[in-house]
Amino acid sequence: MKKIGEIGSKTELSEFEFIVQGNVEKSDYIVAKQGKNLVYAQVIEMFSGIFEGKEVTIGKANIIGYLEDGVIQKLRRPLKPKTPLYLAKREDMINFLKLIRDPKKGIFYGFLERAEKIPVYLDVNTFTTRHIAILAQSGGGKSYDVGIIIEELLDKEIPVIVFDPHGEYYTLKYPNDDEKDLNAMDYFNISPKGYKNIIVYAPDPNIAPTADKKLQLRGYNLSLNEILELLPYELKGKHIGIIAEAIDRLEGEFDLNLLKEEIKKDENDEKWEVIAMLEQVIAPEIFTQTPVSLEEIVRIGGASIINLRGTPQWLKEVIVNRLIKDLFYARMLGKVPPFLIVLEEAHNFVPSGKKTICSEIIKTVASEGRKFGVGLCVVTQRAAKIDEDVLSQCGTKIIKRISSKADLEAILTSAETLEREFLEEIQRLPPWMSLVTGLTTEVPLFVRVRVRKSKHGGVTPNILKEIRKWKEKNERS
């Protein structure tokens, strides 16, 4: 092992400062001997200082721990000053962190930062069934990383259902053509790839022209509770009674239009409020007698993108609620294979301290989905605004750059293996780096995220370039 320095006078159980005496940089993994144990640490800071009257380079390192009976243990006493430090060896790091070596068993997310291209494979089973949270501020790279995860799952033929509020995931169909990404592909040993087994559904294909099909869900022979869950507002007792009586009067199969006509026969004038709400549900022609089959939505090796761009929030919630419920119960009955749900802008669908049309079923999947092979990936830029129980149920957290104090505290509360010392680093993360913590890693890991094989659809537009395009378009016309 190459000696890179020795511990200075400031040494604690969780961190230490050291005098740099060799080639070492921020994020490097280093080791020190304490008795028979090798103690691993990661360099988190480098700065100039004075030591014993001389100007020197000083490093600061977070202590990860040492291995005892196959388990990473925290220090019980600080490392001694002047203890020699060495760069950690590649093979030792893989063994210490218990990183997956077999690509068939893991999702290739990238390389361990500053660690000789050590690949980070996240255990597929744990990753999907114990749920995932991807957390970053706006522009932090969330949707890019979600694309990587979807690519990896599709390569392993795991079905994925994506609720896409902004209509950006359709680009998974096309190979990545970004010049910067293409130049980095050799480094990650990957190639451009478009995924063909993808169907994009939209409530209104006119608003979402990238859609392959109009989204149509079951709208016939619904129970009273199912009908109430379709409505934009919570009804009072009298209104519920009007619907219940109309259902009782109907014989045989009925859809929402027949139900509306039956309600019109009611003598109670309050029926018109019910009819007005029903008409809001009927108008988009989503809930019909010819729904998309659940077997088509959940396909081995396929992804279904539910493009919700331009859809009112209440209707987004209704669609998320209806579809997740139908899929979850279909999986419970063994009618569809295991699958992963990706919920973008999750704080809008299952917010903290507030009930939405779809919040209960999302909480149910978070708490019970593991038993049935239904995984949940919540994606949000506001960790403090998503339901605390849902966030805590996510066994793996992929954290990107976040600067909001409230969001940082929410993450710290929900991530058992994350310590406060990491918060400062999180605020400085570049878009190509993530902090991965939870059940899929022994300790929090900084990962240099691989580039996407498929085209990224969530690129922030260049305003000046867009203005030029509009000017040229107007001049031609």
C-alpha cells in the first residue's frame, strides 16, 4: 500500500485530519491500522494549513469503520495521531464494501468515485422490492438517473410503469446522441441503445403528441367507492346517496354515461352537482368500456409510460389512483408479473400532512408492495414535502445535489445510515455524482453516475437558442 500521509492532532471517532505526504485527492478511500483491524475512511476535504510551524496540505476524512465478522463496525476509540495512512487497494475496497461483482445480479449505476473504476452494481431484488427514492433539487439530474435505472431494469426484462407528469420519458425509445455522453461511453463500457418495447399512453394525445395510444381505463360496472374515487371533489352524504340509489336502480352492465342518465331521473335537485362532477370525469373519455388491458401495461421486458403532460392535477391523481390500484390487485392475484412503479413529482401525489385522491394506495404499495413483488420508485425535488412514511419505506435513497435545509433535514431523518457530516457534501454534488445510501449499500457511497444509453428527454432548454429558432420560424412564415 502507498503511504499518503499520517493522522494529525485532531482525531475523533467519526473523522480525523491528516498531514498529506503523498498523492491523494478529495473523495479517495484511505486506510489506517488500529491493532489488527484495517480502518477505512474517505477524504472529504483538502486545504492548506500550518503544522509544526510549516505550511502543509491538510486532509479531512470521514471514518467508515472496520470489518469484524463480516460486519462493518464503527470505532470505539479514535485513531492515534501520527498513525500512517495508505490508499485503499481496489480488491480490499470491493470486499470491505461487499460490492456485487456479478453484473447479472445488479443494476450498473456507475463507478465508485475516486476508486480505480470499481463498478457499483445495486442489488436488483433489494433495489426494486424494497423501494427507491431519487432526491434532488430542480436541475439536479433526477430524470437522467431515472432513465439509467429504467434502462437497467429493461435489460433484465423487469416491467416498469412510469407516471410522467412532464412527458419526457418517451425518449427512452431512441439511442443517446449527445456528443458529451457519447465520448464518455467507452469509459463506462456501454453503447448507445434505444428501447423498443416501450408504449407511451396519454389521456389526451393532442396535448401529448409523442403518445402511442390514448390512455383508457376501466369505466364500467364500477362500485360506489370506485366511482367516488373518480370525482374531483369529496361528496357529502346526500350526494353519495343519489349515486348509490342510481346504481341500485341500474340492472346489468352500466358505464358512467348510463349512470349519469339514471341520476337525471332523481327528483332531488342536488343531483345537478353530482352530474356536473360526473361530466368532468366523462369528458376526457378515459374511463370507458374498452380499457387498455393490464397485461398490456405490465409486459416482461417492457415499459409503459403514462404521459400526464397538460392533465389537470385532480385528473392526474385519479389516473394514478385507479391504475396503481388495478395493477396492485392484479399482481396480488397473480395476473401480471412483478413490476416497478416510477412516480415522478411524487410530492404532488403523496404530500406530507395532506390527503390526495391517490395518497392511500401509494402508501399501501410503500408498506405492502414488497410482499407481492411491486416496487415503488418515488422521484422528487422536495424531500420535505413528500409523506414521511413513504420516504422512510424507501430502502435505497439516491441523493443528488440539494441545497434546501428543510429537504436536507428530511433526508437525514429518513436515511438511517446517513450522518450529518454528509449534508455539506450533498450541497456540492455535481450532476454526474450521487450519494447512494440504504439497503443496497453497506455504507453511503459517492458514485460517479454512468451515462445513459438512451436519449435524455429532460434537458433544460437553451433560451437564447430557442428565441433564435422562433425568430427564424417567424421570418420564414
